[in-house]
Amino acid sequence: MKRALSSAVRQAPRFSRTVTDESYKHGGANGVKMNYFTAVNNALDTAMENDDKVSLFGEDVHFGGVFRCSLGLADKYGKERCFNTPLSEQGIAGFAIGMAVMGHKPVAEIQFADYIFPAFDQIVNEAAKYRFRSGGQFNCGGLTIRSPCGAVGHGGLYHSQSVEAYFAHCAGLKIVVPSSPADAKGLLLTCIDEPDPCILFEPKILYRTAEEMVNPEHYKIPLGKGKLIREGTDITVVGWGTPVSEKGALRKACEMAEAEGISCELIDLRSISPWDVDMVCESVKKTGRLIVSHEASKTGGFGAEICSTISAECFLSLEAPPTRVCGLDTPFPLVHERLWLPNEFKNLEAIKNAVNY
């Protein structure tokens, strides 16, 4: 049965507006235009300059890394603080854990998120549990693992996966997925100083396509605090990483929906462990509807956790079932990537179905 929009929705302004609070960009008067990979490089440079306990290592990072995120750091800080490792993800993670336990702040790079699984045991059974199993006597806070993730247009099976949900299931880890250069810098600097081990996944398609004004000085963005990208009244749309980036599928879907008279409120979670439950709940209690979209496959994806939480916390406010728009439940394809991904058209269809439920 079709139901009219709630009175709260009808009385509110009809169309979305883009939130322009410059505090989110951290550009300020001294902002410098950076793309995503140069913002990551700037964050690493800033951290290493401010704290000699910070070091960076991984496969090929000495010469700058495959995405050039560590370019120039070995020349500036020496091979003792920016160095290559053997091709062993398990060894990289284990070495980083040992350094963190001894009071250092290692930033370990796993060259592609698809290849993080050999390190899964070290991350999940050692890093995540170190404080708990020692009764708080020891910990590996200060450990940061960086890894490029997500679709890039031509990555196929082994260079395209979004694996954040595997680690979000594990207590003791903080999982971060920045969607913009300014967020990438501020969130990385936060991770490096966190008292808990962090994994920061960097959507690699954004390295050179995302660009904005970034504060060249040291600043932090708190984990677990989402970013309101668009205000709206008819439906809440939630994502992280590439889908909520400036040219991402969710931004496009919200713009297309607005052209059809639907006002979308768009939220970038920034981190999924912890995630900003309060921000999403507040929005859904206003709009009565929820769409969650991520590149990872639908079954077992983190979108299910969000929909479950909102169903419990906002049940009496819901006008339609919370809906997930995600990657398909198959291995990641090559030639059919566009069909596999939750693009703007799939999201627009889900938005319209929820509003007309």
C-alpha cells in the first residue's frame, strides 16, 4: 500500500541543500590544494616531523610506493624510519605490532587491501586483543595499518575489493575509510595517535581524482563522528569512502533524486568502527527512511549492522524498511565492474522505492 510522506516531511523544505561548513574541509585561510594521495603524503610527513617515534614501512614504500603516498619521505627521514619490507603481509603486521608494543608509532602499509588476509591472524588475534588479554598491562596502541581499497575501473578480482566488514566484526580495532583529501589527512593523523590499533582503508580511485583545499598544518578529525554532506527531509542516505566522495554514486543519486522532487539527507560515516549512531538516528527520525550503500558485497556487509541498529533504535519513526544497495554476492568482476557496483542508478531506484513505499 502506498503511504503519503509523513507530516514532518511535508512541512519541511522540499529540496536538499549542500552543507558548506568549511570546518569539514580544514582548508582555512592557509589551505593548499591537494589531491588524495598528496594529502596522505602530507599527513605522513607531518606526523614523522612532529614525532620521531613514527615510522613508515611496507612493500616499495622507500621509493614512494605504487601510489606515491610515501614519495620523498625516505630522503627526508632516512631509511631507518621509511623502509621497504619483504613481500610478507603477515611479517609486516607482526613487525608493526612488536614496534607498537614497545612504544613506537608504526604506520604499516599493506600495498592492496585484497592482500591483507595473510596478516589477518596477526591483526585479529594479536593486535586487537593485546590490551584485553594482558589485563591492560600491555597494548599496541599507536599501530596504524594503511591499505588502498575498492574499485578502480580495471582492478578485477585481486585489486578491487572492499574488506572493511571483515575487521569491523573484531572488537579492539578501529576502522576508518576517508572519502576526501582533507578527511584522509585529519583521520590518518588521528589514527597515528590513537590508543587502539587502527586500520585506515584508502579508496585508491580517489588518489588522483579527489582534490580540495587542505590545511597544511597538523589537525585531527575525531573517529566515530560522521559528516553531513547534504541536508534533506525525505530520506537518509548513508555511505563511506568512494560512494560519498565528490563524484561518487551516492552524491549523483541524491542530485538525480532532487531533480525528481525527493529531498535526500546524505551522511558520510568516515569511520565504521566506531560509527556515528547518533547522527544517523537523528536523521532517520526526521526523514523516516534509510538507504545504506557500500561497494562490498551485500551479504554480511557493514550496511546490515547499520540497518539492524536503525530498525531497533528508530522503529516507531520508520516509514519504510531500511534498505541496502551494495555490491553483488559474487567475486569482483573485471569487464562487468560497472554492473556489479552499486551505481547511482541502483541507488536512485532504491531511494524512489523507499519514498513511495
